[in-house]
Amino acid sequence: MHCLLNSEKLSFCIAHQFSPSNILQKEKAVYWPKLRLESVDLGEIMFSLCYLPTAGRLTLTVIKCRNLKAMDITGYSDPYVKVSLLCDGRRLKKKKTTIKRNTLNPTYNEAIIFDIPPESMDQVSLLISVMDYDRVGHNEIIGVCRVANSAEGLGRDHWNEMLAYPRKPIAHWHPLVEVKKSFKEVGSEQLDAGKASCAAAISPDKGWPRHSSSPFSCHSLLPRGATTAMLQSAILARAQVPITLEVPNSPLPAYLQRDPKS
């Protein structure tokens, strides 16, 4: 928010909201990228899923890939598979296979194991990413697929079949999909998720949450980029959504109080 005072343009910034327990930690949140089917053929991956309810153990066995997209100038790729376990959009663990050199049809037969209790199976998701290893620069994503109760199409069917036949490995081919990630859209998803968490935390039906906050805000007056004053509002005890009508008031430095015509 900008204001014009004595012909000087000042920037009034809310520096930070101090709170014993922050509800939103956007920098730590991990959200699903958007998956869209593309006309380009990226190849397929075959893997099996097996779940043991008594042990709470999910085993994903990466079997092989075929017809992968060539990522190197040699006409081949150096593929490996990375599997990420997410719960409610937050990444819990990630594991990967070995790297297969100069091939578009790698064979792995490698098992990746996650410990997941039965009551959490509806909240977790698996993101399977086929990557191209690069010695110079960043590793590139060839394609991805997702399996979960909340997935679409084959990803959901494979997951439900695994749950319907416990202790039995269920294998399927999955087409790889290109990742399209919009940072603007991901940011809005984070804010929407945070708002929903806040609304649930202060629901009248539930009363005050166990870990309520006593927030206050700290303000800086920044003329021409230099902090000259630090102001603080009152502390609102036990408030998850604080509302204050305070207007910071402090004397301005002498050089800001001069006559605009002088």
C-alpha cells in the first residue's frame, strides 16, 4: 500500500505476522503438479503394486519401460524412476531406482517399499516420474504418472485393484504424461488450502482449537528503501483471524517534514 505524504512517496509494509503457531507454511508445502495428456508420445512404464494391510506396507516394483522419449543428442536417454509418496498434497518420502545408460527400453525389476498404515491409504498418493540423468545441469523429466484413490482413469483403477486383492502384486502398463506446472495456479491452490485450514480450525462447531495464537503485526515505514521506523500493533489474544483497526502513528524524520515547495 502506498501513500503520499509531504510530496514524498512512502512505502508502508507489513513486515511479518508474529504468531506462536503459524497455520500456513507455504514454503514447506508440496502440491501436485497438473498432469495433462499431450499429443507427444513419451513412452510407457510397467510397475506392480502390492499392499499388506497387517504390516502396513506398500510395495511398488518398477519392472520396465518401453519406447521412452529420447532426451540426448545420441538418440537415447539415461533413465531412472523416482517415486514420491504424498499425503494431503505434502511430500513425505521419495525413492528412486538405479540409472540405466543409453536405452529407451530399460528393465529394472526393483522394489520400492513404503510403510503406510491402513487408515492412511485414502489420503496418500504416489507420483511415478521417469527421469533422464544428466551429468551436466539438471536431470530432466521424461514423463510421469499418478496412482491414488483420488487419481483418474487407470491410476485409480490400479490403486483400487491393489486394495481389493491384498498381498497380491498387481501389474499394469501406464502411459507417461508430460508435466505442466503453472506457478500462479499452484500459488492459488496453496492459498485456498490455507484458507480452508483456517476455516476448519475456527469452526464454531468445534470451538477454539487447542493451539490458538496470539498474533500481532509489525510495520516498517520505508522511505526510499530505508527503514526509519518500526511500529507494533496490539496483541490479540487467542485469535486465529485477528481484526484490528489501529493506524500506526509516529513522528516523521525531519527531512520528510520539510515544505514541499522549498
